Amino acid sequence: MIAIIRIAGRTGLKKDVAETLRRLRLKRKYSCIVIEETKEILGMVKKVKDFVAYGEINKETYKKLMEKRGQKTKNFFRLHPPRGGIKSKEHFPKGVLGDNKEKINELIERML
């Protein structure tokens, strides 16, 4: 499963990017979804990679996320801004945007 967290706000978004974020249920900053990896989802993530952080979520982090922020019906979560701040809104490895691989777990724990 992958976790996708919206980092960028609404300002300056193109219509197709805004629509893709809406279809992923990422309507606000610091909202997160946990979803199975499919070809369609990966295509959508590729389109919005400049506005989101994503990566493979492990079971321990997912369990903490469900305990603190979980809703029974959906894999949608509202998170706090990360403690310690966002290092940079550049692409990974310098910043948080794009594919964070296993580092997404650390980012989620800072946002709980």
C-alpha cells in the first residue's frame, strides 16, 4: 500500500492537476490517503508528483495512523503540519515532494 500526502496548497494549480487531486480525495493541505497500488493510481500520482509526497507505508505506521486519525469507512486522514517543519518543498531527497519510498513513514509519524 502507498500513502499519499498533499503538501502544496490550492494556489497556482492547473485545472487538470486540481481535478486529479480531487479524484484522489486530497482536497486540502496535509490530507492523506492510504490506497492499494494500481496502474491507474500510479498514473494519477505521477501527474501530481509536484504537489504531493508519497511512498510505501509499513504496517506499524498504518496502525498508528488508524488509531490516532482513522475513520472506519475510508482510508482518508487529516494530519497536522509536520513537527520540525518541512525541510524544503523540493523533490526528494532534498525535500519532501515526490517519491519518498520508506521515508514517508517518518514524515507521517511527525504529522500525527
